[in-house]
Amino acid sequence: MGLIIALLVIWLILSIIGFVVKGLAWLAIIGLVLFVATAVWGWVKRRARS
């Protein structure tokens, strides 16, 4: 679970940097996609274990 939280934090930071720096809009999009994918993956893994 710690790995998933760490990945979520990393993707969130990359998204924020992408939105702040105009030339890095692609980084924001990738960061958001990876954030959502990691969140869904963590939610599915947690549901399967319960």
C-alpha cells in the first residue's frame, strides 16, 4: 500500500508541475492519467484483498 501512495504523490507532483509550467502541459496530462490509473489499480487490489 505504501508503494501505491508513493506513486500517487509522485504523479500528483508531476501534474502540478505540468500545470504550472506552460510548456509542460503534456507532463500534466501524463501525470493525471497515471494518477487515475494508479488510484484505480490500488482500489481494485484493496477490494480483492478484503
